Amino acid sequence: MTETQPSATQPSPANEMDGPKLVYILYFISLVVGVTSIAGVIVAYLKRGEAGAAAASHYTYLRSAFSTP
């Protein structure tokens, strides 16, 4: 039998939300170490273009949350 492999360009639904979770964790850690919030906004900016609709909305929110005091 042939096995079908998922496309490399589309993340699986389970892994799609791993990027936003990473950014949320970096923002949380920034309460102690402020530099990690900058890393979080960079990740959110870079990953938004390749994300699905649900993850893209999280990235948009996370980018706007960074600029809000």
C-alpha cells in the first residue's frame, strides 16, 4: 500500500497552534526577562505569513498586544 505524506507547506492542524503558543510563552516569560517579548514579536511577524487562518489571527493579536502598553 502507498502511504500519503502530508504536504510540507501546510502544517497539520495539531501543530498549527504551536507557534502562537510559543509566542504566548515568550510574552509570559517577559514579565521576568523583558527581552523575550521582542523575540516573541519577531516570531509572530515571521510566522504569520505561513500560518493557517486560526493561527494567523493569533499572530495578528500577539503583534498588536506587543505594541499596547
